[in-house]
Amino acid sequence: MPEEKLHAGQKALRINLDAHKYGTFAEIGAGQETARWFFRVGGASGTVAKTISAYDMTVSDAIYGPAARYVSRQRLQAMIDYEWNLLLERLDKPRGGQSTFFVFANTVATRSFTRHEEGHGWLGVRFQTQPQEAPSEIIIHVRMLDTEHLREQEALGIMGVNLIHGALYLHSDPARLISSLLDDLTSARIEVDMIKFSGPRFAGLDNRLMALQLVEQNLTEAAMFTAKGEAVIPSEVLYKKPVLVERGSFRPITNVTLDLLERALEQFQREPQLQGEPPVVLTEMTLRQLLVDERLDHRDFLDRVDTLSALGKTVLISSFRRYHRLVGYLSRHTQKMIGLPLGCTRLREVLDEKFYTDLPGGLLESLGTLFKNGAKVYVYPTREKATGRVFTLETLDIAPNLRHLFAHLVENGCIEAIRKYNPDYLGTYSQDVLIKIKAGEASWEKFVPPPIVELIKKKKLFGHP
């Protein structure tokens, strides 16, 4: 039988009654919401070394040093570093031999009388699992979705308790730890869109897989990491930036996939709206595209990410099955132009009414959301596998009842053909390339970019023998 979930009060009491756990709580921006749980349930003297809430910016700067932004990863890290060093300085000698120390910190902006935007914040915990061992650490970023500031504070306190409890008792099972973050909460109230594990207890843990877990377990709709594998929050990368995003399975990335992205980028950079500003380039995979034989294969996922990283690509993992939801998500973080490179076959699917029967406005609602913020689609030709026929934007088969709508989108610059493409790449299908890789046939190499060929052979990716 599955283990019964503990609510926040039970978790706080469990920690309070554990004579080996002892630590500091430092909270800025939404009151002592996490520490309050430990005082509320009783027995806090067994757990709480100190609580602090440096609300005033001058006081905060005096303790933790100046900060460009008070609600930021940098401020959270400064808080954890300072409080950890102070905790060891004061308590390591008298009780370090029998205690495992921890420091919990958060810096948060919630709704208030003067601030009406959506709340968000950074939470982190540094902890030991054995006395005097080198510490490990978990940091997360949250979006608070409640519309009342008191409920935001409540959710924040519960999330803090869940994070501390998970670090202290579930660190050996990171996937279960991530799942426990939403205990007593729902994704409609709070979203965790970034998590990073570090330290000896997480040696060998791949934070890219943890980003995938956030999406897989519905803690967020999308998670992002850089080509170096560094977990980032989308708002840090996308804020006030034009974005070009290519969706694909990248299993593996082929010459045609890369050519599609590079030719679209050339045209995107010439758009007057960009005014010469370099765009953020993303490669996006949906959970559906990550399925292998109807299951999510983590090794296969890392193979794909390794090849994208080798090309310097930032990766976005999402649960968005439709393009209009992807654009809606990106538009939440930037008001600049969004570009979408795709092939003719994918465009035909975007314009297929049967995919939107669950929307009140059907296809028109989807297209309205897709293009309302200045998004633009760049279309690459496709060679049909069965007939060998090449489809371009001009020759694409469109349902008769949609031809006027399609012409309207093309005429108004919402959809544009990619002109400088390589005809030799047409007719390449990643499924066929994958079969050749697994079979050890050398012919696959001509369909894949040379750096990726070498990587696949060196690391034996995608089942290469």
C-alpha cells in the first residue's frame, strides 16, 4: 500500500520531534509563513535555532549584502550562505557532533495593497543528513496563483514545510520528493517551474531529469534548462526578448531539422519588429513527443538533450499539445515577437479543425490566440514519403472552407514561406534515421549534422551499437 501523505502540520511536528534536526529560518517578503508552522504545532524548541525576517531593504542589505533584485536567485543564495556560515560558527562546537543542521530561506513577492501582480518567489534549503557532513542543497522557484494575498501566504508556508520535509526525509528519492512538494496544495494554487539539486547527497543526479519531473508530475506546464544543463526559470531567459522556438522530437536532430531552424532564424532576424535585437532560440519537446512505446524513457530523453546541448540549444520541456498554448505561455513572459518554424505537414495539422473540437471557438479560437501577440509561422517545404511530391506554402492542400482564411493569414504576414532551403534535405524522416542508427547502418550519417554524428557514435546514443 502507498504510504499515507502527511499534511503540513504533521510534517512540521515530525521534524520538531526529531532530536537530530536543528536549523535556521530566514524569510523575506511574505512573513514567517514557514516558520509559523513549526511554532504552531508545538515542540519548536527542538528544531528552531533562529528565525529572521529582514523586511527593510537597508537592514537586508546590511545582513546579506546589496542586491539588484530582492526577489532573485542571487538574493536567496546570499541568504542561505550567510545563515549557514553563521549557524556553524555559533553551534557547530556545542552540538555539531550530534545534530544535523539545516537552513531554510525564501525571498518572495506576493500580492499586497500596492502590488497586484501575480506572486512569485525563491525558496531553498541547505541541509546535512549526518552530523558534520558537507551540506546538500535544493532551491526552487514558484509562481503563486491565488488571487488573495492571504491564500498566497498560506500556500507559501505549506510549500516551505514540504520542501524542508522532503529534503530531510526524501532526499534519497528525488522524484518522490518533487511529488511531495504539492502535498496539501494543487497546481492551480502554486506552480514550481524550476528546481535544482546540488551537493554530495545528489552526486550524479541530472537536473535535466528533475526539470522533466516537474512537467511529468504536473507541478508546472513547462520547464527550461540551458545547453550547459543549468535549470533556469523561463522569465529569466525570455523577459522582453523576441523568441524563436522549434518544436520537435529531435530523435535524433537531422540536417533538415537544423536547416529549418537556421533558415527561419535568418528570416526572423530580418523582421522590422526585432530592430536588430538578437532573439532567444529555443528547442521545445512536449511530453507526448518524449514517449517511446507509450512510456517516457529517461535515457532516450537525455540522448536527445545531449545532442541539442552539443549544438548550444536551450531546451524547453512542456505539456502543450497545441501551438496556440505554447505561444500563450511564451507571451506571458515576453511581449516581443515570437517565431515558429515548422514544416508543411505540421502546418496542415495546425489548420485541421478536428484538433480543436474541445474549444468553444474551434479553429478560429486557436488561431486567434496563436497570432494575437504578433507570432509568425515560417514554413519549410516537405516531401511526401509515399508519393515523393514536394509541398510548399504555395502548393499546400488546404480544405476548401479554409482557403480564404489561409490566404488572409499569408497575405497579412502571419505565415511566411522559408525561401532559402536545401532541397537535398527534403524527405528525411527522423524515424527512418533512428532505425538505421540502431541497425548500425553507416548510411544514417549523411542525414545528421557532423558534430551530432560524432557524438552519437562516441556516446552510443539512440541505441547505436
